[in-house]
Amino acid sequence: MAGTGHAHLRLDDPNILLRVRDLVVEFPAGKGQVVHAVSGVSIDLARGETLGVVGESGCGKTTLGRAVMRLEDAQSGTIEFRDHDLFGLGGSELAVKRRDMQMIFQDPVSSLNPRRRVRDLVREGLEIWGNESGPFSDARVEAILAAVGLAGESVGERRPHEFSGGQCQRICIARALVMDPEVLILDEPVSALDVSVQAQILNLLEDLKVEFGLTMVFVSHDLAVVRNVSDRVMVMYLGKVCEVANTERLFDAPAHPYSRALLASIPGHELNLPDASTLISGELPSPIEPPSGCRFRTRCPMATEECAEREPELREVAVGQFVACHHA
């Protein structure tokens, strides 16, 4: 698995809003060692599309989202947003270029300042930047809070600890939407919530996507959630891309061994797949010393000597389905 290449990029599509090429993110681990969190990942995102990014813990999906927002520094690669490369920018120049990109984090409670009132949290971006309709206004904040299901005069005066986890996530969504963003990057936005609340937030996001014309990157380890919200899905493993496909194709006919193992692990799946334990074995290797060649080979039942010697490149195996595997 875990391969490189640009076969899945839609280079001639004029609707591409965000394009990332060969992104590399590494972290020092002491004693001269390096954590290879993201290793040469490329993605593109068309206007109005939702890209789901899935994989087990440690695959680099959260780091990818944070690096696209430049919340983490990448060592190399390009991040093109509306034809502006964000990679080499910093300070106020970066802030201006990326203000139409917003991020929603996994833990809604800890991402809100507990000392500030909800109205102040939501309007902060407007106070700094304003928006297309003009500078900050109370009416704008109230309208956005109502759009996320938090209507009421008293809502804006309360503080985060007075709300449930689901309501805090609605506040985080409002804080992002008040800036009229074009792109939302959502990092596990429902994983910290109860199941019933997850459904409410997912339905809310679908409604807001239509109402505000949003383009989204949805990072999650929950395949059922990704299936319901995504137009296209990218599967990651140990900092690399395994497979990219339209959602329906990926869930009906996964081509990569790792994708097949993930889907086989879903209780009650309807695919004709062997038990997940026969499709994947062992523990996730250390990102400090990833395996040579294909990074999935140490856990793959299809691995051969070629997998250890040569890294696979993404190639198209069906219309709109790209796989990084020598034997797919």
C-alpha cells in the first residue's frame, strides 16, 4: 500500500478549489529520530465536494488536515488554495490567504475558551476581518447561531461550560461559518459525542453544506460516518495513501487489501469479504522506522518480495478508483 503518485489528481478540472501535492510532515522524536507523520500525500478537492479521509489511529489523517491549514509546519510539498500556494507563507500574509478556510476540531469543549461568552467566541473572527456583508454585527452572529440550532436571546450570553458536548460543537461550527468560508476541514467532529448527538450534528452539517455552499474535508476513523457524508474517500495508512475512490465504489468494491480489512471490520457488512483477522495482522509499525517499500506489507497477507523492495504508485484500477498496491 502506502504509495505515492498523482494519478488520482484531477489536473484539468477547473472546479478544483484546493490541491495538495507531495506533502511531507515530520516531527523530531529525540536522539536524531524523526516521526514520519505524512509522507508525500497528494489530494484535491472540487468545489462543493466532501472528501472523506479515513484510517486507523496513527495513519496521519489529523496531521494532514492540520498541515493543510498550516497549523502544523510541513517540510515539503505545495498547498494550493484558489491558485495561491500557502506552503511558503507566514504571518499576516498567510492569515489573509487562508481566512476562507476554517477548521472544526475533535473535542468541542476544549477548543472553546471557557472564560468567554458564546457571542464573543463566535464574533471574534468578524471583529478581526469583517466579512463580505460588512463589519461585525450582532444580527450576523444571532443568524449564524440560529442556523446551527442555537436560537435564543440567552445563548450568546452564556459560557461553554453551560452547554452539552453537542451544543459546544454547534458553537464551534457557528464560529467557523460566521466567516463565510469556502472550505471546512473537520477533524473527527462527532467522535467525542453520543451516538444520538452524532446523527444530529451530521444532519446539521449536510444542511449547512447546501445552505452555505461549503466544500469539506471530513477526517474520521468511522467508516459508517464517512460513507454517509462523503462524495469521495481517501484511505490512509502510516502517512501514505492506499486508495482513492468515489464513495459508492469504495464501499461496494474496495481494491486495496487495507481498505478491504477496514470494511470487513464493520459489524454486519454486506460485502463478500473474509474475516478481518485474515486480511490484516500484527501491530501498526512505528512511524519512526516505517517499513521499506509498501508500508502495509508487514501486515498484508498478499505481500511479496516486490512489496519490500519497491514502493507502489497510485494507479487507476476502475473508473475513478485509484490504488497503491502491486497486487490489487
